[in-house]
Amino acid sequence: MPETPPDQNPAPPGFLNEPVARRWLASSSIVAIGLILGGFFLGDGLVRAKEADRSVTVRGLAEREVTADLATWTISYSTTAQSLQTAQSGVDRDSEAIASFFNDIGFADDALQPTGVNVNYYTDNNGIGRYTVRQRLTLRTHDIERAQNAVKRQAELVRRGVVLEDGSGMSYTFTQLDEIKPEMVAEATKDARAAAEKFAMDSGANVGSIRKATQGYFSIEARDGDGGGWGVSDTPYKKVRVVTTVDFSLD
């Protein structure tokens, strides 16, 4: 058989021949292009993520003065005597005086409701046994003006022989919060946007849409503050307050 002629230009050791080199270069080019494109899209994605993360979180406040629509007055009184019957008779007398007082002001007979009674027996320093009968009556009314009048005239109860115990006082409640909630939340959100726009103007940006919002909580407090101390009573004038937290996007 004739011998195959040797390669006239054999590749030096460590070098690829021309066909293999061309395939290697083509594969390397594809990988390089893939790396370049992958880096571009990764970088673009990071830029877009950074832009999407531009936001500002602010708080909005809304306040409104309201008048309470429910008055509750818990009246506590007691009588102490050596016999239970005598102590009970004293409490019954005070109950009649209290009912007469509220009738004179214009309240119906059923405006007052018994809400508690307690009997306590003890021995004084002289060894004499005594009974204390304690009674509670509660007035609950939506007639705020009449309730205020009763508070102003409560000294008449003392003149009628009724000794009011600590804890006897009128309290006023605003029960129509659900009716004003939507408007107040809108006001608080508007206040939050104004704060966001001020921030955006200072930083050279524009306020976009709301990304996230938290309503916060509503609080109802005395309009003029809680002074406390003896002789200080609740008033029907309240202040409703809500704070919202809003996260705005920035363009």
C-alpha cells in the first residue's frame, strides 16, 4: 500500500491546528458576547430597581373639634348606721332625693338606672358594729345641654342631704366617629402629600403615586386638655385626631 504523505506543515507542540483554532475562537466570541449582554441587562436591571426604590415616607395629620353626643353620670352615695335597716333607709331617702333632683331638671323617671349596691359590716374603734350601704345610680342621656345643667346644679344634691362619694362625675363620649373617619383620613392623606411635595421640591423630584399607606389610629381627647385635680369635670368638647403614614414614589 502507498504510504500517506506526512503533513507538510505540522503544528508545533502546544498549538491548535487551523480548523480547531477557528472553532475555539468562534466559541470564545459567543461566550464574550453573552457576558457583555448579560452584564448590560444586569446593570440596566439594577438601575431600574434603584429608580423604582425612590420613595419618601411622610406622616399626615388631621384634627377636628367635635361635641360629645352621649353623657354618662355615675352617682355614688352611702349611709352608715348601727343597724342594716337604718342604713338602708338612709340610702332609700337619698335615692328619692336624687330622683327628685333629676325630675326637676327635666329628665324622665327611667333616665336613672341602679347599677350597683354594696353592704359592708365593720367594728369601729369603740367596738360598735356598723353597717355601710353603698348605692350607685347611673344617668345615661343624649341630651347634652340638660346633662350640663345637671352638673351645674349638683350642689343642690348636697343641700338635699345627699353626700356624693369620690368617683361621682359626669363623663361625655363622642360616638359618631365612623361618620367622620373617611373625611379625616382624606384630610390626613392630603396633609401627607403636601409634606412629600415639600421634600420632593427640596430634592429636585416629583411626587408620584401612593405605594403604601397606614391609617394609624384615631384618638379622642378633651379639647382643652385634662386638668385633673379636685373639682375638675369632663366636658363635652372633644378633639378627634388621626395620624396616617404614607409612602409616596418619587419621579
